[in-house]
Amino acid sequence: MFVCYIGAIFTTLLFFQSVFGKGEAPAGYIVAVSVWLWITVLFANFAEAMAEGRGKAQADNLRKAKTETIAHRVLSGGQVEDVPAPQSMPLKSSQ
């Protein structure tokens, strides 16, 4: 998109040059190419913004839907204790 942006700027400058009679191509052709490039740049930025917004909304929905999983830990003596899943694993000893 950066190359398209630079091309749009360059063709716009070429259009102004051709309007003043110093251009190598007809002004109508240059303005058509320039408008096409500017529409491409603007549409790409709009599409990227829409995709970013959708991605953030989906991430927010996933964070809201997050629930805590409960694990059943069997204690000595056969008793069962309900604990959050991240806490159900015994800690490794640092030896």
C-alpha cells in the first residue's frame, strides 16, 4: 500500500505538470490513473480499519465469555475438593 500511496502522489504531481503544458501524457489519462490510485489507497485504509475493529470486538467478546474451569482434587483420605483448574496441579519442588 505504501507503493500505491507513493504512486498516487507521483501521478498527482504529474497531472499538475501536464495541466501546465509540460507533461508527456494527456492530462485526462494521468488524472484517471491518479484517481484510481487514490481510491485504492482510501479503500484499503477503510478496509483495514474495519477489519481491526472487528478483530478487537471479537477479542472483547472472547474475554467476556471466559469462564473459570473447576477441577476436582482428590485429597488424602478420599475427599474431593473443588478448586480452580490452574491451582489443581501440584507445584514442582525446586530441588
